[in-house]
Amino acid sequence: MKKINFLLLLTIITSSLVRSQEDANLILSYPEESEISFYEYPKNTFAKAIYKKKENVTNEYPEQLLESILSATDQEWVNYNTLGGAEKASEKKQSHFDKVKSMNKDKNYFELIHKLKLNIGGVPTVIIKFFTHFEDTEVLSGAAVMQLNDGRWQKTSHPSLSTLSIIVMRMKTEVIKGIVLQNSDVPNIIAISNRVSNDGILDLLLLEKEFASWYSPEVDDTKITMYKDPKTW
């Protein structure tokens, strides 16, 4: 666990089944100090559509929420998985639910890569990087933001979390791990870690500025090659 200082900024990106919503019950727009933890999933860690009905789901942990998202076979279930319920949930067509019911669960799943856990306004928050594996479509990268609400995890998004979500999704695991845990002995990772820290404390605003420097005022191919996961968009 490392302490971070940050000023929250911008909107979440997710892929296909994990879609963004406009609002969430987040406390925003001021600097706060929090603890941040990093976890790298073992190779071949998957979230699959293992549930047959909503009543079997409790969403006690973020990974179960991803399984619940993949398993949802009606709009009520989608609402259950979403912070803010029906008012904030994306509305799915019946054709989507029919496909979920008939799909091969072992050929349509999320491959989990790594996650960040922190508090935002006192609310436990997790961002998970994953790859989607769906039949007849290319593998895509994504990031899902989840918050703990009344004892269960729900997916959410907010403009303040966009840049951080993209960073979690695009960065190589070894790079973001070295930045958060400050335990890398790789010179390039030590260098970026120093650039985004103040007195040894990770500053997410500096991290966002560092990420922006890869692309503006011009594309920095050297940094992108060193730090960006080539499998992400």
C-alpha cells in the first residue's frame, strides 16, 4: 500500500459489456489523500458468465461483479450491477440478453490483468484492466471502475476517473506496478516513477500529465514503446 495525493479530473472508458454512465455518487473536485494498492492477477485469470439467475449473485467482490455483468440476462439484473440502478444503467435490447443465454461461456469472457484499489471521498473504488474474448470479434482491452455501495460492488463511471482508467488500461503491468509500489529496479520505470512522485508519494495529477506527454504536443514514440502495453488500443 502506498499513499497518494491527487486532484480528480475527467470520464471512464470500458469495453463492450462494461459501458460508461454519466454520473455516480462520488465526492469530487478537491485534493484528498488516500491509500492505493496494486494487484497483478495470475496468468489465465478469467471472469466468465457463471451465474444463471440474479438471486445467486451478491457482488461481494469486484471480480464477482464482472462475472455478474457477463451473466446478466435481463434489464433488472443490469440495473442491479450498476451504481444508481435503473436511472444510471445502460438499457440493453432483448437480442443482447438472448445472446448471453445462448453463448458458449468458455468462449466469451474477460481475461483479468491487474487492478488498482483506492478510496475516493471515502468510497472504496477499484479499477480493473481486462481483455475481452468474445467469439467472432477481435480481442479488445478495457478498464472497469467499480465502487462498494451498501456492501456490494457496482460498476460506475465519472468524468473524474477517465484519465486514470485509461492509464490503468494502457500501461504495461510492470510499469504501473513499479510506479505504485516503487519496487522496480528497471531504470526506465524508476525514471517515470520519479517523475510522477513528490517526496516519494505518488501524485496522480503528475501521472496524468506524464501520460498526456506521450501524445501531446506530439507523439512520443520512445515513451509509448517503453510504457504502453502494445496489446491495448
